[in-house]
Amino acid sequence: MCLAIPGRITEEEVLGNNRIGKVRFGGASRSVFLDLVPEAHTGDFVLVHVGFAISKVDEEEAERAYKMLEKTGQLTDELQLEQWSQ
């Protein structure tokens, strides 16, 4: 199953025709395309799916999603995969 994981944008830049952001997921960071969420900027939370931010969410929604993923064990699995991919 594929999930969208919430993360906070910590940096953003334009590379060519794309907006790229560094997004922090707990203790891990990853580069993410921000083109689908033009309203999202540094400090905002976004839902990320396969390297693309697909929507902006508020901090409360991000926290609820983290708690649900952690409760079901999926957050731990995702972060372990994240560590291997860096």
C-alpha cells in the first residue's frame, strides 16, 4: 500500500522549471517536488506521495496523521525505508 506522509518544508528552491523543497519527516529529510502545491512554502506542512507534495495540511492534521501511522506501525516502517534510501 502506498501512503502520503506529512512533512514540513525546511527549504525551497527553483531548479529549471520545478520548485523543489527539502521536507523533514521526523528525523529524516528528502527532496520533494512542490509544483502541485504552489501555496506551500518554507515552514508549511505538506502530504508527500512518491516524491511529490500533493496537498498542504495544517500542523494539527499532520500530527493526527503521524499518530495514526505510528499507531499502525507504518511510520516506523516508512522511516526505516527512508534511512536505507539516503
